[in-house]
Amino acid sequence: MASSSVSFWMLLITVCSTDGFMQYVSEHCLFNSTELKDIEYIYSHYYNKKELIRFSSSLGEFVGYTEFGVKWAEQANKDTSELSGRKAQKETYCQHNIGIWYSNILSKSAPPTIRLYSTTPPSGHHPSMLVCSVYDFYPKNIKVSWFRDGKEVTSDVTSTEEMEDGDWYYQIHSHLEYTPRSGEKISCVVEHASLKEPLRTDWDPSMPESERNKIAIGASGLVLGLVLSLAGFIYYKRKARGRTLVPTTN
């Protein structure tokens, strides 16, 4: 499995309602595997969004970040009982829960869904651009490639980074600027841990049926509007012809 850096937080928040000050502590675990050597436990204490003091299992002691925090850290580092308790959290809290997270979450994968479509290129180098949008995949690592008539294309290709959706899933978008050729075959190929083999999506330059329907509906509406306008105009002219003008006398 590819290495990953994951942070899980446990927050304890205390709010003082009289003057609006807020303080809270956080405990989180950074890890690349379930091995104890690949785990870091971090404890921090905040006051009004400022970190006062932090304990890191990598350092094995407290560090202060404000004048008060420095004095607090000096006192905490003299407390062997406090230090021992914090050091033990790396195994009792982090390693214990990381095993659960790996078995229930991190070992799972979700296959991507792909949408391939054409759009107007931002530059004038080529008249056409294809976009390969890949959605709802997990884990993060993924490879998106373009092939033209069986050969991989690397020039005029730009891609975004893998973007978090906020729900454990990711998305990525790759763009290919090109000049169309008759009879060619362009494909977007996606490789991901959830797939047994690369997922290939071929570009169909013909207009999708949904787009044809939209154009047909729009054209029908336009014709109907013209017919109604013409009918209204003819009716108005006929009514105008049938009117009798009555002369006025002074």
C-alpha cells in the first residue's frame, strides 16, 4: 500500500461565555503505517486561537510558543509523571486506534467515475480541448493519461492536483488541447488502486443524443414563436383594414 500521512483529531473545547475567551486542547496522530516507529503523537493547548504549548512524541518533551507557554513547558518537562503519560499515548491512543482505522477505512478503496467532454480552449494554440474529469475515487493516488491513435500524448496536457471532496473522496481534471484529425481515436486512461486494469474512456466526437434533443427543442420553440408572431401580425393588419374612420367635426 502506498504510504499516506493521516491526522486524526480529538478536540476538547472549553468556552468562557463572560468575556468571549476560548481555550481548547487537541490530540492527534500522524502516521504512515501501523508500526510504532511511523507514528507521531501530538498534544497542543490553545488559547484564543494561539498555540501556547505542544508535546510531540518525536521530541519527547513540551515546547512553549508564547512567553507564558515557555514557562509552562519548563514546568511540565520537570513533571516525570506528565511526560511518561504523554509518551505512552503514542501506543495506547494512537497505535491502538490506527489499527482500527486501517482495517475499517484506510484499507478500503473506491473506483473512480469518469466524464469526458469537449470545451473551448483558453489559448489559441489549438482549436479544440478535451477534459477528462475523474470523480469519487479513494485512495488519493491516481494516474490520468491521454492516448491518441494508441500512442500516449504528453504535450499540450495539463492536470489539476487531486482535490479533496471533504468526504474521503477525491477528484482530478486533466485537459488536452489538440487539433482534430479525421478518423482519429482519442482516449482518457485512468489507473487507480481500486481498478484491476486501467479504465479507458474513448472520445466520441459525434454530438450526444441529449445535446441533439436540446437543439431540436430550442429550434421548435423558435419556429413556434415566429409562427405566433406572424399570426398576430396578420390578425392586426386585417383588423386595421376593417376599421371605419369617422370624421370629426369642429
